[in-house]
Amino acid sequence: MFVAHFDVDAFYASVEIRDDPSLRGKPLAVAGSSRRAVVLTASYEARPFGVRSALPLYRAREYCPELVVVPPHMEKYRIVSREIFGIFARRGFPVEGLSLDEAFIALGDLTFDEACEAARAVRADVFAATQLTVSAGVASGKMVAKIASDSCKPDGFLAVARGDEAQFLAPMPVGRLWGVGPKTQARLEQAGITRIGDLAKCDDVTLRELFGSWSAHVRDLARGVDTREVEPERETKSISSEETFEYDVRDEAQLITLLREQARDVAASLMQENLSAQTVGVKIKRANFTVLGRQAHLAEPTRDPRRIFRVAVYCLRRAELDGAPVRLLGLRVASLVPGAPKQAALFERQDGGARKLNE
Ligand SMILES: [Mg+2]
């Protein structure tokens, strides 16, 4: 059983360059225009300057004064994404989307050579249909396949044969392992463990001191043993949290307090489903049973509870209740996209590790 990981190179930037060839060859960043905007995607020409995803835009301009900044066109990226996922699905293998431009494909019981052949064909099909390059990795498990495709970007293909996983991983920094975030990496470096190979041959006692009950799993990953299956997406169209009050509520502060909780609920569900949302709305049932809804479309997808909360409050205010009694309040997010939002480059997982976002 082999798994392929596909990741379009500098997706947003590549779409912009494709559609405006005058941008080709220039250091380019796709970024919003707010004061706190961060780089969503940097072209490969911008990267030698240190411009990368999640870098604040003002900093990116300092690093690279000639940086060309293009605003994001999310609707267009979604259309291209659907086209690419159509190609991913064409051969009938299970597809697990990780973001708009990144997916795992389970290659069933193909042999290694057949798996490589299939992955190369998908790369060629995506390029033929979209003029975008997608890098691919093939391996016996998801993590090694992803590390392989990350290592051969842009426009690359790298396959790791069964049995070669540990050797492939050994020279890489420990931070490349899933679950090893910057904090864990620093702790490992203090213990003299800098390469994945160091971790793979680490003794049980040290490993248990470092990772506790998680240590066996970490050693497996360090050796490239990774049995997680490709999980095709479930269809989730919206996620909501609603509350019917025992008594009608007129107090806006009370409604806002509830929205804060609901935003936390909904954000937790998004995290659990590995989704982000681009539409946030509220549903209000008044005491006279009329229902009204207000929603807002965000410039970029999010799953940040504070952001969802702020937008929900804005929607609530737009409903202009003026103290009208409310029987039910709901918060709903929709326009769901797979994966974490691009602007949050790192997030700590509950198990204490962190996972780096792809580009
Ligand atoms: Mg990508």
C-alpha cells in the first residue's frame, strides 16, 4: 500500500502569475491589505529574501523592497482547487484533502513502480489542465510521502521505496517530524537530538523522559513507520451552535456572552474536522417567532474563535434588535475549506507538538 502526497507549488502566487504573465519572474506575495496583513503565499523568487507564508507584510516589504504584492482572490483559488481535486479523484482512489491545494491519495495495492507512475500522471494532468505545477511524494505512509513532496519542491517528484524510510528521514532536522513543533524541537536540541536519525536510535529511557506516553509513537514516526490511513473527506457544509432560551432575552450583553461560547464551540468543531470557514452568520428567533439571519463573508478562511466571535457580534448588531426579545440565538459557519487557514503558520496541537503548515 502506497500513499501519494500532492501539493501545488506556491498555490495562490502561482495562480496570480499564471493569470498575469507580467508578474512572472518577480518576487511576489499574495497578501491582504489590512494593517496586520500577513503573506499568504510567496513566489519562489521572493523566498530567497526570507519572504514566506505567515510573515507580516510590513516585514516582508522590509526584507524585499521590490516585492510585488497582489491581493488574494479566494473565489478564483476555490474554482482552481475544485478543478485540481477533480483530477485527484479521477482515478478512483480515496482522496484526503488537507487544504485547497494539497491532498493525500491512497494508491490501493499498486506496486511501487505503478504508484510512481500514477503520481507522475496526476502531476502531468494537473499541469495540462491548469498550467500549475504540483509537487508529489510517494511513500509507504502519509508522513514520509508529505516530507518527500516538501523536499522536492517546486515542480518535483520524489518517491521513497518501502524499507528506505528511516534512511530517508535520518539526516533531516527533527522539526520535520509531525508533532514536533518549535518548542519540542528546542527541548530535543538541548538533549543533543537534532536529526531525525538521532531520535530513531534514541534509547527508551531518554525517549520516555522526553515524550512520556507518546514515546513509542514518536520512535515509529522517526523510523518512518506510519500506519495512519488516508481519510477521504466527509461532506460538511456548515457547522452551527444554537441555544433556545428558557426566558426571552433582551439584553445584548447576554447575547454577546453566548456568542462568545458558541464561537468557541464552532471553532473547536472546525479544528476537529480540520476545516476553516469563510462565512460566519447568526440566526435569531424573536419572541414573536420570526426568524432572521445575518451573515458575513470573510476575506480569508478562519477557525480562530476570537475572529469568529467578532464577526458574529458584527452580524448581531446588523440585525438591529433594539432590545426586541429573543427566543433563540445561533452561530453558524459555512463556506468550509479543508485545512488550517494560511495566515496561522503554526499551531500547537493538544498533544504538545506542532504541525507546520504547508505552502
Ligand atoms: Mg501548496
